[in-house]
Amino acid sequence: MKKRKLLCLILVLSLFLTACGNKDIKVEDYGSGESSGKSSEAKANAGDSLIEMLGGKELSYSNSFNLGDTACEMNVNYTVKDTDSLCIYNVELMTEDDVKENEIVKKIFGETGKAIKTEDKSLLNKDEDSSGIIDVINSICSANSDPDNTHVHEAVPWLDEDSYYVHTYEGKYNGLDYQLVVSYCSKFNQMAVALFPKKYSDIVGDPALEDCYMSYRDGNVYLYNPGLHTVNLNEVMSDRPNKCTLSDEELINTTSKTLKDFLNVDYPPESISFYSNANSLGIPEVEDPQKNELVYLNDDIMNSDTLEGAVRDGYDIPVMYTICNQYIRTGSPYVESMVLQSGDVYLNNSGVIAFRASTNYIFGERVTENTSVLSFKDAMDTFVNESSQDIDPKELSDNTGSLIIDAVQFVYVPITLDDGTMQIIPSWEISIRSTSRLIAVTYINAIDGSHINTLSAEDLGY
């Protein structure tokens, strides 16, 4: 059986899970961005870096308190992902009118663009069409709880459903045969666009190199043939360096400019990086992270310990997995694992060769470049003493025993201010469990410790 490419597997793992999830959780679920004003002691902590503001890199906190009449034991450890910049942005929800579909098709394909409607072709298939596009379409359908239109190695090219649509096109891009998907989900105000070649081998001009894989920040490429096979590129391909010679600055600038030109979306520079998406595979942090490289090969090459015949040509630039090196949440954080404008842009010396991008928001001005936040201890103390009072454990589940808090994460969340405008701000995500399962996730403002919102087990899809 033909294996699915890792480049496409990443799409399934991290693309459009942010889109139209199973639970209709509105962004307003995160609540008001105004401070409750309850704490006179909590004060934002000034510092040059996030580690300095939070009070260290390796953080821990323990406390025993009650949520209502329910005992809660809190024991958490957290390793800070440092940053010298902690921005706040104004944002607006993306509307269907903001999706300029005809313009997108025209900018990418020029006069060669042609719609692929179901009356012309009922299903895209892996032998004739782009495997990347097939995976993207099925990810969208699956996220919309649409099993009738979700397939494995095939995909419906054109859908117009009540809450979302999927439109597929084909045409010439850089002189090669490409396919393009434009989608919008009204439930979550999300546009999704993806562009991939019909054949990966066309990119490197070798028909034998039909598969494209990606390495990660640990320098490894993870091959499946048939089991997991890990290869370190710098060790086995030291004699074959990456053919892409673009500088880091050129990679970032080309990514930003291309997405702006094609989609009319201004991604914040703090949201474009080299390493962010590696967490979709659970790859740990490393001290000397490597850029994500594109590797072209085939089944026979995979069985070679030295990847003889493989070609390294290009890089993956993750977009909107993080802001200022911190993860982002817009809805249920466990169903929507990579949220907001998560995407990837693939480049070589010719420029952008493929991309996928989704966005719920239009970014406005940057409100501040480096906001101050509470120290970790002050934030957790404020949660225990004040913010936890806004949580009613009876609304979280039918749990009658004690509660456990054993995990926290520093993340960005969107909030709605009193005047109706929206911002995306740093916060703490706090996981609340019973003795056997997760029952809620609560968010507090990292700037003042005030309660933002709590998502119950039902909200989380449990």
C-alpha cells in the first residue's frame, strides 16, 4: 500500500483542527479582557525577558484550596519558553466577505486557473491529484463532522454546505501543474487556503523522487516504511547540503510577502518562525534547533541508511503556531491543537513552492511590543485566592471527589473587551482534573491574574 507522505501527515495532525471543530465554541467564550480589579496586591512584573518576569525558567507551584465546596490540590511544574518580546495585538474576526476567492485564484494561477467541480470530477485521487490537497480537504470535512464527504486517499473537490465550503482549482504555478483549495467556515469565521503541486517530483525535476518528507528542529526526518525510521540529515547527508541558499531573513520576508500578496493577510512578524510546528509530533525542545528541511526521496531510498539518492531542497516556515514563541488558543485547546492562523510555507531558491494557511482573524495594530506580566507565583496566588472564585465546580462535571491541577501552560488567547473590540493577549491555561480525567480548562489573564473563562469537559468535547 502506498504510504502517506510525512509532509501530508503533518497537515492531518495540525491543519484545520483549528477550523470548524465538533463543538461550537465561540471566541467570546474567553470572556472579557477587562481586569476584575479584585487584587490590590497583584502587580505586573517588569523585566527584559519572559523568564525574568516570571521568576525563572523552571517554575513550580503547590497549594491546597477549595473550588466552592470541593477540595483542590495544585502541584504544577512549568518550563518557560523564553522571549524578549511579549506583544498584544488588536484583532477582528474574519468574515466570508474577507475571502477574496476569485482574486486568490487569479493571483496564483493567472489565466490558467480552472475550477474542479464534482460534475467534472467526483473525487480527487492520489494517482492523478495532489496528495497534499487531498489531505487538506479531508481535514476540513472531518473537522466539520462531515463523514459522508471524508475519505482517505480521495477527496471531494467542490462542496457548498450550510456552514462551510470547499472549492478546488487547478492551474499552472511557476510553470508546473498545481492544485489550490479555498475554504471558509462560518461557524468559526475561518478562511483556509492551500496550494500544492500535483507531483512533488516536479519541484526537483526528478520523476523518481515522488515523496516529500520534512525534518524537524532536532535535525531528524521521521520515515515510515513500514515502521518508524529516524534519520539525522546532517549525519547521513553531510555530503549533500540543502540546495536552497536563501538566508533566514529572505525566508521570513518571502513567507510574509507571499501570504500578504496571495491572501491579503498580514501575519505578525512575531508569528513566523523556523521551528514551531515540531510540537505537532511531540518532538522535544533542543538547545541548537535546526530549520525544518524538505527532503525528496522514494520507497527504495527510505530503505537506505544513508538516503542515497535523496535531495535536500528547501525549508518549511511555520506560521501562526506561536506568537512571541508562545502557543495560541482560540477555542477548545485539546480538540483544536494548533490554533489561530496555523500553517506552513515551503520555499526553495525559486520562492514559495507550496503553502497552507488558515485564519480566524484579521490582525490590526500591535498595541504593545512587550507587555509586563505577573510573576508565576503571583499569578498562581491570584488564581487560587481570587480567580478560582469565578469557577463553579458544579458546572464542570458530575465529579463529587477532590480535584487536581497538575498542568499549566503560558499561551495567547483572544478576548473581547468591554467596547466590543478584540485583542489577543498572554494568559495562563490551567488544567483541572478529577482523579481519572480532565474535566475543565480555565484561563487567567497573565497581566493581572483575572479570570478570563473556563471551558468544561463538555466544551472540550469530552
